[in-house]
Amino acid sequence: MEETHKQSFVSKYIFPLDHKTIGIQYLFAGLFFLFTGGFMVLLIRWQLAAPNQPLPMVGTLFFGGKGSVLPEQYNSLFTLHGTIMVFFAVTPMLIGAFGNFLIPLQIGARDMAMPRLNMLSFWMLVAGGIIMLASMIAPGGPASAGWTSYPPLSGPAMSKGHGQTFWILGLTLNGTSSLMGAINYIATIMTMRTKGMTLFRMPLTIWGLLFSAVLNLLFIPVVAAALIMLLMDRVAGTAFFAPFGGSTPLLFQHLFWFFGHPEVYILILPIWGIVSDLLSIFSRKPAFGYKATVYSMMAITAISGVVWGHHMYTAGMSPKLSRIFMTLTVTVSIPSSIFFLNWLATLWRGSIRFTSPMLAAMGVVLVFSLGGLTGIFNAAETLDVYLHDTYFVVGHFHMTLAASVLLGGYGAIYFWFPKMFGRQMNEPLAKVHVILSFLLIMFVFNTMMYLGGHGMPRRYADPTKYEFLKPYQYLNVAISHGVLALALVQILFAYNFVNSIFRGKKAEVNPWEAASLEWTVPSPPPHGNFGERLPVVARGPHEYSLPDDARGWIPQAQS
């Protein structure tokens, strides 16, 4: 304890080894990139609602001239929006922040297995983010080949600016950061659980983070290899993805989606674990079907690595191969349905408390059910040929992943904010924020799917140029209004978050009456987490038998 008091500001807050401080660093970084990517989407939606019209206020500052978005700038905006949101906002905000903060606390450990590697992984993310943002002002123009950056669009012949090279470097550093984190998470969970904390006594949040780390460990090297080969094509004259060199751009698609589809579950599994725990805590019941939920996570982790081909039905694969991928993709819905049914059973006859984390968790259940059902349309080869590269896919992706991750992330922040900062967020304001965010998410992304069903392709900078899209332009305007309203609602969260850090009501030790180990220690937890002696676990949260048995838990730990 004395050693921590002697730390300098730099060693304690800039280059810390304490997992809790690193987790908060990840949270702040993720929120910064979340609002950065959100600003970009406002510019995208302005262009789609009012093509080639001057942007208000910030337009001339960012785009010069008459202040409108040019087609090449539009391409750059959606390229960077997708990349930043997936890899630099959601990944650090959920996996980096809550993985680092919660894993040692919830398994009864003092820190991560490799604290220095943990610190290095955060700064690798920061370096990647700086390079990614620098790609916007790189000589020759920013990256503009889409967030998937397929060659030849991202190759040296068609993308001559340095922005695409910066994009590759930034994303490679981001992947390296995630790989370091995955190694640390797996090592910590498998080797540092306290006495009595068996695998099947761990909170479902930890299971979600564990399987997410396994997927990162298995599939990040694949996309890293693809990115390095693409980089060599650009700067060293190789021809890994060039037809004239005897290869094919289709190889990059296979490598990208071999990682890209597991990436969906890398992001969603931690949310599913968090939502499972939140539904249990605020229903005052143990999570229904705890082991079935764990085995479902395990099945999804395994199946997710063999379904990448459903992203490539229109790429010219053999129809026989497409049917195999279609069957495997539909198979994923079986363990996913078990998740959903277990959530409903947990809620059934529970003593439900409609707190802000609970409202967010229930919102995830609803948006995931709709998003998951629309995924069946994309899994079917014949339907996907029509829907591929339309706004139906954009709406489906955002409803399934973005909406679930956003609402689940807000639920996690509201729930663990007292533990992180020792203060409570404004609960009425939090409820208003969650409810409005949910309603606007439903409007925006369902309307996108409706628009895509009528044939609007994605990545069109000016849909009014096409006769078949003109009758539906009012929908683009409506979606843009909805996105603007959604962005304004996030000001409520930003105000609540910042104000509560400094002026929030001081949190109780266990304000939510939860049953996991982090709520047995002061808020915020001290260095080393558990004082002189580690806790001994008597039973897991799912081992409580009755709702009343769960009231007032100061949980299953004995010092």
C-alpha cells in the first residue's frame, strides 16, 4: 500500500500497472472515439438527406469551399466511421474497459496476470488511433475504400494516397493491442481465480469476456496477416492480392471475413454476458439456465469460425459451397435462441427493478431479437443476392451489433460507474437517456432496413441521382433527423457522466444489491483489490435458489 502512495502522477495515471486504472483509460479512449465516429455519421447523414448542400457551421471548417461533402470525402467518412466505431470505440469501451476493470475483481484476483503487457496494450491502441486519425489529413488523401478495404480499391493502383497506408498501420496496431489483451485475459481467468471460484461459479460477464478473448486469439492473426500482405502490396511492390501477380483480390475477402464474422461475436459475447447478469440482478433471481448459457457461448464461439462465406454469396463462389455456409449460418441461431429463451425465463416471475442498467439490458433483448431475426434473411442465399450491399444489411448490422453493443455498453457503464468512481450517476436522467436512445435506435435502423428492402444500395453519396430511389428520399431525410435526435440525446449521457464524476452522490458499497465479488470491496476498490487476504467463494450467483434469497446479498465471499 505504501508503494502506491509514492507513485508519481505519470506512473499512476499515464503509465499505470493497476488494472482498474487501465480499464478506466480504455473507457475514456473508447468514449472519445465513440463521439468521434458519431460526429462522422452526422456528416454522412447530412449528405444523404441534403445531397451537395452546404453544411451548417462546421461545414466550411472541415470541407472548405462551399462547405458540402464531396463524393471522395463521403467515401472517406464512411470508411473511417465504420473502422473507428468497430475497432476504436466499441472494442476499447467494452472489452478493454470492462475486461480490465472487472476480471480480477470478479474472480478474486489482485491484478491481471501480466500488468506491463496490459499497460502496453492500451498504449498500442492509442498509437493505432493516432495513426488512424492522421489518415484523414495524410498526403494524397484519406482512406476511402470502405471499412473492409477490399483490394483492388485499397491497392496501390486505385488508392495512391498515404491515407490508406496509414489506415492499414493504425488497424494493425489496434489488432496487436487486442491480441495482447486476449492473452492477458485468458491467462488471468484460467490461472488466478481465488479459492472456491470454479469455472462454473464465474459470473456470465467473465464467460463472455473469456470466449471473446479466445476468438481474438484465434482470428486476429489471420486479419493481421491479410493487412500486412496488403501493406506490402502498397509499399513493396508485392502482388499478394493482385491478379497480374497470379493471385486474386478474392483472397483478401476470405481472409478478412474469416476474422470479420467472429469479430461480431468478439464484440457481442461480452454484452450477452453482461446482459445475462444484469437481468438476473434486477429480476432478483439467479440467471436461468446458467450452464446452458455457457455451453451456448461455447457453441457460438466454435461455429462462428466456419460461417464467413455468407458474406460472399455474390462474390462468385460455387452454389454448393454457398449452401454449406447457409446451413452453418442458420445453425448459429440455435445457441443464440437458447440465450434469448434463458433471458425471458430469467425475467419470468422475477421481482423486476426498472433501473437504468435494467432498462438498457431489456433494450438489448429487444433489439437483438429483431436484429437476429433479420439475419436469417441474409443467411438465405437467394434472398441475400437481392439484399446484399443494400441498406437492409446496414440496418441489420446496426440493429444486431451496434444497437446491442451501444445499449449494453451504456447499461454496463451505469451499473459499474459507482464501482469505478465511487459516485452514483443521476438515475432519472439515465433512464430518460436509455429510453430515448432505444426508441430512436428502433426508428433509425428499422427504417434503414425498410429502405434497403426497396433497393437502396449502401455507399451512394447522392441517391437523388437515381430515378428508382427518388420516391424514397423522404426516408433518407427521416433517418437523418432520427440520427440527429439520437446524437442530441447522447448529450444527456455525456453531461450525466462528467457531472457525476465530480458531483455525483457518493455510492454505497453495494448500491444495486448484486452478488459478485467486486461489490464486497470499497468503491473505488483499493490497490490490490481485496486487502491482506483474498476472498474464499462459497457459491456462485446462479446457485441462489429463490428470489428472496438474493435480497441484500453481500455476496458469497468469506475473508
